[in-house]
Amino acid sequence: MKTIDAIRILALAVALVRPAPAPAAELPDSTAADRSSVAVTVYNVDLALVRETRTLKVDRAGEGTMRFMDVPSAINPRTVHLKPLTGAGLSVLEQNYEYDLISPEKLMEKYVGKEVEIVEQAEDLTTRSTKAVLLATSNGPVYRVGDRIVLGQPGRVVLPDLPDDLVARPTLVWTLRAENAGNHDVEASYLTDGMTWSADYVAVANADDTRADLTGWVTVENRSGAAYENATLKLVAGDVRRVAPHEDLRYRKAMREEMVAAAAAPDQFREESFFEYHLYTLERPTTLKENQTKQISLFQVAGVPVEKKLVLRGEPYYFRSEGGTLTQNEKVKVYLELVNDEASGLGMPLPKGTVRVYKKDKAGAEQFAGEDSIDHTPKDERVKLFVGEAFDVVADRTQTEWRMLSPRESESSYKITIRNRKDENVTVTVREPVGGDWKLLESSVEGKKLDAGTLEFAVPVPKGKETVLTYRVAVRW
């Protein structure tokens, strides 16, 4: 037992006298100036994948620390991957993400307990310097000047040096192992928050609302905290799942937006299928500045066939109870519909976004007519836009009869009066959401079963006139 204790004491003594390992040598910093290329893939879920190629200057073999600078402040450091491009011989042993940024508050915090200089300026512009020890910064600085505690000390605080653990911008600090000195080309990839994109569409309808000129734009917003010069830009359209989105807003700045509208040009983006999504690649480099909103033309198509529909829609509860007069001056909704196919001049997957509809007035000036959002729309699918409510077409709805045939069966009759105050004939599509097992018994206008829960009528209404739709329906539930 004594022998074992002696061995332990000897081992402890050796450990105490053994010199500490030398810190890794500092290697030259890597900045955005060392980039040879950068590619940015933006998702519409506040996420982007950045892949940049840099030349790292390694001036000595062995282990060393390097600051990989000019990364976005919204970077997710867990996703950083470094791939050597000039063969093996360079590896990352350790990575630290330094985001303790320089600020007046941080500088003062770092000097708590240390001596600082306070410079005061008199009315005659002369200055006086006072040495003080900063005791605290919470709710205002507290100093020790000589043997006194001073609060609210006027003057400028001058610090002797910049603390080593503060950085001007978020920085990755790597401990690298290099087999040889020299320049090493690497590709660094990482995910960052703060970048997103959406589609915006402008549709200009013709005089009779049968065709529209359609222009598509993509809007890219960069709030990641970094700029990307001459980047290859790719956009992913689709609903990409994120398990735990990284969200760190501490160092995002609130700056004014800069709108950059590129000149409309066809075929700027090349579209391709990617996994279960669609990928759009801009066929030329572009620059994404920090805190910038950029618009780029996606496509232009003239004369897309559209169909305007006036739709009056009821409510399911109308058919479960006695109601009497249900609505008066009921609004009629206005829809524009088009088909995303090659025959219409489209036929490409349309990313989700907002469609804004315009129409020229009698003087030839384009006026805003309404807008609607669309989801990701594959080719050959129909696009339906709810753009507003008709001003001059209104309706009244009355339940004229109600009979309970059994505890779970009823029969009811309705009268819908549609008034057209326009100077042109219209057709109003009346859609009634009927629940349960139902049957149309009679109607003044031919009705059809649109689906299991919808009864539809196409009601013509002459200009300046009104049309009365009556129908009777039996419902069992």
C-alpha cells in the first residue's frame, strides 16, 4: 500500500514540474478578400446554404489557430464544414464561434476592476485626466478615484487597450493541423438564418378581363449579417422541414431596406427538379449586400388566358335550422383563374408568392385591382386568385320554407335575389355548401353537384336587372 502511495506522489510531482504545452501558433487571418467564389442557395424558410471557396495562407506546418472572418452573424456554427480542395494535409481540430462583439457596453464590462482614464473638458477647452478604477457598470458606471467612490463621473472614458476576447465581427476561430506550409484552397459551407426569398407576380388584365400580361419576380432578403459579392444564386421552392431552426437575433441590425430592381429579362433563371422541390438557378452572378432586399426578374408572358368569375357562396349552417332572412346586400366575390400550362405560355412550376392584379383605366393608366397569395403551383395546375368583392353586384338570401321530416332529416327552400347594377351582363356562380346526404328536389336555374358537399348554380343576370334563384333541397344527416 505504501508503494502505491509513493508512486502516486511521484506521478503528481512530475505533473507539477512538467511544462504546459505551448499554445498553438497564430496563422494569418482569412477574410472575404481571400474568396475565389461563393454560392448561396436560399430557401423560403428563413434559411440559406453558403458555399465559399477560399485560399488559406498557412505559413507554418503543425498546429495553429486561424480566424475565419466575414461570416454572417446569423450563422449556425454547428453546420460549418471545411473541405480541402488541394488534397489532404489540412484538418480542423477545434472550432470556436466568437460573437462577443465590440460595443461600448462590452468594453466597459471587460474593464470592471481595472484602471481607466477619464478625460474632462472645461469651458475654456482645456482638458484634465483622472485615473480611476472601474468598479461596476450596471445602471451607470461606478469608479474608485483615490479613496473615494464616485458616481455619475462626467467626461470621456479612455481605455488603454482592446481586450483580446472581443471581435469587430462574428468570427470562426479554428485550430488547424497542416502537414505543410503554403496556400491551401478549401471550400467552407454552412447554414445561416436571416435569408429568405419569395415570388411576386404582376398581372395586367386587358379591357374585357379575358387575358393578362403576367410578370414574375423573385424577392431575396439578406438579413444574415454578411455580404456576398458576385455570388452564384440558387433558390429552392418547396416546403423544407427544419427540426429546430437556429434563431439568434442578438446581433441583427435594424437598417433601412434597399430595393434593387433588375431590368426585366426573360430566362434569367434555369429551373430543375430537386428532390421533392424545385431549384431555380440565376444564370449570372449577382451581389447580395447586407441588409438588402433585391428583386430579380423571373419571367414575362404576354396574353395569358384568364377567366373572371363572380362567386356567391353560402354557409353550411343554413341547411341545419330554420333561418328566415339569412343575408341582405351580400357581397359577391371576384376571382381570376388561369391555367399554368404551355398552351397559356407558362407551364413552369410557380413558386409561392403574391399576385398583384392591375388594369388600365379609360385614360390608359394602370390601376391596382387586388391581390392574392398562391402556394407552390406545379405546371398544368389551375391558379385561382381572389382579388376582391364586386361593387355593383349584390344579393339577398332568404329561407322560404323549413320542414323537419324526422330527427335527422329536413327539407328547406331558398330564394336568392341577385341584382346587377353594372352596364354589362354577368353570370354569378352560386355555390352552396350542403352537408350530409342531400338531394336537390327542384330549382328555377339548373343546378349541379360540384362535389359531395357543394351544390352549384350558374345564374345569368342581365345588366340593370335582377334574377331570382329558387331551389328546394332535402338533407339527411
